[in-house]
Amino acid sequence: MLKQRILPTLAIAGCLLSGLPAISMAQGLPGLTLFGNVKGENQLNYRLDFGGKSDAWDRYRLRISGKKMKLAVSKFSISYPDYFDGKFDVNDVEIISRDKSVPLDSVKWDEENHFLEITPKEPIPAGFGVEIILSNVKNPAFGGMYYFNCQILTPGDVPLLRYIGTWVITVQ
């Protein structure tokens, strides 16, 4: 009788304890997002190097996989919500592709319209993943969930932005 009560209790406790490491790693990548309103295939990976603490300095590593990069890219446009009151350092932005830093032509921050534009000197070829590194970011004063939408401009005649995906960034 005692065995019948202890075994299920131990099994449930083991399952709960084995799930803790996955929960604690969720800040590094999006992990499981409940109530995110972003379809799984549109959610992009990211990492906040210094923990994503509110009103603190951080480094955002915004990743786009090679599978998402189906077209060459001549410009990245990253929009964010108007309630994100953080600050960006346009002098400390980097793009990494194929394990190399990509030379940038310009980085523009339109604070009033809530977007960043990052233009590499040469278009980034299709099929290669990129990591956009935003250093010296001042996180918002209050924690929350912030949707950073990424659109790209492809080289060519028609300057149309194309949606790539969304980083659902959590600041604590």
C-alpha cells in the first residue's frame, strides 16, 4: 500500500525537477512563449548577454537562421513597440555572417517612429544566417515583453520591405 503511494509521488517529483533547467534557460532563447501571438515559424532566436534586467545596460544578439534568409539582404529594418523606452547606441552595432563581421554602411535609429535601419556595405547573400549585435542597449525602466519585428530590403529595383520574423524579447 505504501509503495503504491510513494512511486507515483516520486515520478511526479522527478518530472518537475527535470523541467527546471529548461525553464531557467528561457532567457537565452525564446523557448516556450505562452500568449506570444507570434506563430512558431515566425519567432526568431535572440540572447540578452547581461540577463535582460530592467533599467540596466545589455547586449542584444538578434539571430536570423539561414533557413529564414531565402533572399539576399541590402538592409535590415527592425521595428519595436512605442512603449519600449530603451536606448540604442548606433555606434556599437555589428552584423555577423559566416563567422565574420560584415562591414556596415550606416545605422539609423528613428526614435520617433520606433525603428532601427541597418545597412551593410555589400548585400548579404541568401542562405546564410546572421546575428545582429546591438551593444550598449539601455533596457526599458520597466520589465515586459517587447516585439521586435524584422523586415529586410532585397537588392534590386523594387524597394519593398519583406517580413522575416519577430523577436519576442523579455526584459525583467
